[in-house]
Amino acid sequence: MMAPNLRKRIWQHKIFYLFMLPGIVWFFIFSYVPLFGIQVAFRDYTFSGGFTGSPWAGLKYFQQFFDYYKSAEIIRNTIIISFMKLAVGFLMPIILAILLNEVRSLKFKKTVQTLSYLPHFVSWIVVVTLMQRLLTPYGGPVNDLLGVFGVQPIQFLYNTSWFYQVILGSDIWKNIGWNSIIYMAAIAGVDQQLYEAAKIDGANRFRQIWHVTLPGVRNIAIILFILSIGSLMSAGYEQLLLLNGPATAGIGSVLDVHVITSGISEGRLSYAAAVGLFQSIIGLILILTVNRIARKVSDVSLF
């Protein structure tokens, strides 16, 4: 039963809880209700039997995945690509937010913000199609420009030598503006008197950024880093599906694509659910571990 003090606090802040209600309902319907389907990973699922009528299979499909001769390669590729995106992609929005904060021209700042936000709303199909047109060695503008400087045409796409650069660069270009929004909001909330005090102490712009701006976004950065760690086993389905090919399969095959291919293309729903559950469990363990470390080191954590 709900404690009286808790009921009183909820009633006092009822307007805020009403604002939260649509989000809570959305998460309940689309995130918690589907958890009932997790049992598919432990059953020999059939459409006729459904979730509850299909026979139990135990850890059969988990064993199948780990016995798969490419499972270690797929896990390795997923971790490498995800770690690259986390290491570089996590810092870039912070840098962009700080640079925009230093811009004094409001018109220029808004233009850059708009241009950096737009790619987030473009689907990966459009992005990859654009990249194919720009980077093709057969008349693409990038290779034409390199040719002016005497550089031979380069096959950027579906090339193991350029695969990671293309994956990382396209991911940063698509998401940097959107991910910088929360950092810009955090910077806007920094007390301006701290900057004035730093100026009085003789701090230049770089010192102000180092001693005032960065500490101002520190807590937000830690929280977002903890949340980002949870996706370390998820390298991105659409991007890897479209940018990976036979030539780069050895370094581009990841768990996301393997799950979708197994479940939809091959109809192995129980196997795909088992691999997906494995991803989720590892992600949960990583979040709990990093959250505990962050709480001990910086006193900032999710819970």
C-alpha cells in the first residue's frame, strides 16, 4: 500500500505527474509489455503454439549461437565498432556544444545548429545513397577533387582499408548535432558569474572553458556516458546492413544484423530472440557496473 507521505507528495506535484503520464504509458506498452515475449528465447517457438504453447527448449538456442563458428567474430566486430563510436562519438557533441557556445554571432550559431541537427532526421537509406554518390570512384565529386591533386581514385565504400573510417565518420555526421543539444542546455545553465570571476582572475577563453564550462557539463556527461555504455553490444542495425558487404564481412558482421537476418530472413525466431536477449543482458551488466564505478568515483550515478 502507498505510504501517506508519498501520496501527499504525488498530490502536491500532480501537474508534473500528469506531464509524465504519457511517457510512462508509452514505455509500459512498448517496452515492458513486450518483455512477455522474452520466453521465446527458451522455447521451440511455432506460430501455432504461440508464446505459451510452444515446447520449452531451455538454453538450446544460446548454445547454438556460441557453437556457431562465426559467433566470436561477430561479437568482436560489434564491440570494436561500438567502442569506436562511443570513444569518438561521445566526445564530438561536447566539443561542438562548447564551440557553439563560444560563437558570438547569433545568426551564425543558429545556422550551424540547424545544419548539424538536420542529418539526424534523415534515414540511413538516404545517407548511404548520398555517400555512394559522393564517394564512388567513377565520377564521384570526392574522387574528382582528389584527382585534381594527383591522387588516384579511392574505393571508400565496401573496402576493408576504409570501412571503419566510413562507419565512424557517417555516424558522427548524422548524430553530432542532435546529441549536442543536451550539452548546450547544460552550458546555458552554468552561472555566468563564474565566467566573470574567472575573467577577474585573469583566465583566458581556454581557461574559462577548462575550469568553468567543462565542470558545468560534467555531471550530464557522466549520466549520458553510463547510458551509452548500455549500447556497447549494439553497433547499429541499419548503418551496418547498408554499408557492409561481402568484402568487409570479416570486420563488419555485427550482432544487430545477425539477429535481424536470423529472425526475419531465415525465420529462426527463437534463435534470434536468444541472441537479442544475450545483447540485452550484457548491456544491463555494463550499465550496472559503470554506474557503480561512477557513483564511487564521482558521486554521480543513475541510481
